[in-house]
Amino acid sequence: MDDHTTNARVRKAPTLYDVAALAGVSHQTVSRLVKGHTNIGPEMRSRIEAAIATLNYKPNMSARSLATSKPHRIGALVYEILEVGPSKTMHGASVAAREAGYLLDIVSLDPNDDHAIEAAITLINQNDLAGVIVFAPTDGVLAALSRVSFTVPVFIESEANDLADATDPTLNEMGMRLLVEQLIRDGHRRFFHIAGPLDWLAARGRRDAYERALRAAGATSAGMIAGTWTSQSGYEAAMAMPLNQGITAVVAGNDQMALGALRALDERGIRVPEKVSVTGFDDIPESRFFFPSLTTVRVDLDLQGRIAFNRLLALINQEQVRPALVPVMPQVFVRDSSAAAPSGA
């Protein structure tokens, strides 16, 4: 292969000048559109946008930041990024950032390690950023944040913020209420709850919604054990669950703990769902392949990430939150792990 052939295969990234030439406008006009100026006529805007699409032109964000003295990087403090829920939320935030012309710098932290929380916050607070988005799952993270002074806009995505009005029930609470109401319609009256770790806002929100839904229906909780979101903790909780209390429904705080509960009940000779129904929360991709397939709740976590980024962007731009994205109501997926309460229960 000669040098000419090699060089021919190297494609140079299209530039702002290439877009201008194809659209038949000045490079200054293209630059104004890329920077978000609105004083460009519709016909000319259409030509430029068509040229950008044809050439697959990507603005140089680093150069743009230098030219405008405005950073286009967002710091993101995240936790347990390998877990399904956090990874989905971060994916939504990352896509929304990219679509708005920002890069997301992710700093992962251990929400159970106070030193790691402080170190992560210090690291991200030293960078030249347009803003910071924090996914704060626990009391410890919120406490650490309260001791920090940020020099840029910050949006804290926590359990209390997943709806615009914090006086409304959160999406987690709505999902748990819908799930318990489904079980009550199936005739269940005595429940057992395997909660997540209670220093997590989501775990407390789901537990509180579970208890409120039972009180509203005149049903009874025969006990609660807090787990750690893991299948092992769900297994241990279900092994410790009393069998002489007439329990017909086990409500786990997430799908992984429900998986452990299914194994424990099988080992204890309790048929699911003939004797006891088991439900989870989150609708992880594997939940419909459990045996039996798991009744669970789906919350649109990807959309929550997008909404969180848009709220930060509104703070950065000092404008109202974009109304196009609103939370989607949780959905209950009834599968083989739940059924009508056994007769005589």
C-alpha cells in the first residue's frame, strides 16, 4: 500500500469553513448559529443545518470554550455506576448533555465512605466547569454537600427532587403505592417488607409509601427488615421472615433483593405465588427471566437523568426549566411471582 493510498483513507474532520462553503454563507454566520444566536433567517438557517447534517460536522467544544470564555463541561458526582438504576440515570444525563453541546465529566463516589465523598467533591470543585450535577442517594452525601461552597450552579438530584414540587409524592413513592394497591386488589392483607438500606432516601421513600398504602387499605405489615440492595440481603431477610404470621405478600425494595427472597422461600418450602407472592422494584432487564418471572415496578430512570441535566442547564442559563420533559408515571408489571391471595388467608 503506497503513501497516496494511505493518505486517501485518512478523512479530515469537517470544519466550520467546510460547512460555510457547502451552505453558501460566511463562516461567521455558521459560527453564530453554532453558538446559539437566533438572529439568522429561517432559509439561511435551514441551509446551514442541512450542511452540518450532510458533513456530520461536530463543533470543537474546547475551541468554543476558549473563544467564549464559557466552559462547556459539566461535573457529575455519581455512585455505584455499575448498578442498573444509577447507570440508566447517568446515561440519560450524558445524552442530554451531549445534545446540548456539553461534555459530562463523571466522578464516581462511594456513598458509604465519608472520606471518599469529601475527596470526590473536592476534586470536582477544583475544575473549570459550567455546572455540577450531583446524584445524592444518601444522608451522608447530602450532609457532605451542605458543607461545600460551589462556585458554579449545582443541581442535586435526590429523592426529594424527582418531581418539580417536593411536596408531591416522589416517583419511587408513587410506584410503591401502585404496587401495593395491585396486591391489595389481589386480596392480600398481610405483608412483609424487605427494605433497602434506610440511610438511602429511595429506600425510606419506598418504605414510607408501602406503609401508607397499607394503612389506607386497612391492611397489615407483619414486619420489615432492611437489606443492602443485594440478593444476599434479600435472601437473609426472607430466611428470617416469620412463617406463622399469615404473610401472603413479600414486597422487596428492589429486584435484586426480591431475587434473594425467591431463593430463600424456595429453600423454606414456600411456593411462589401459590402461598406467598413476591414483588420487586426497578424492572431490571433480568427480572422477567427470574423463576418465577418477577412482578415489579418500572421508573423511567433514563428520563430522570435527562430531566436532572435540563434543570442544571436552566440554572446555568438562568432560565426556566424546559417544559418538554416531564416525569413519566411508574408502571407496574404483573408477572408470575404474584397472584391472588390464597383462599382463607
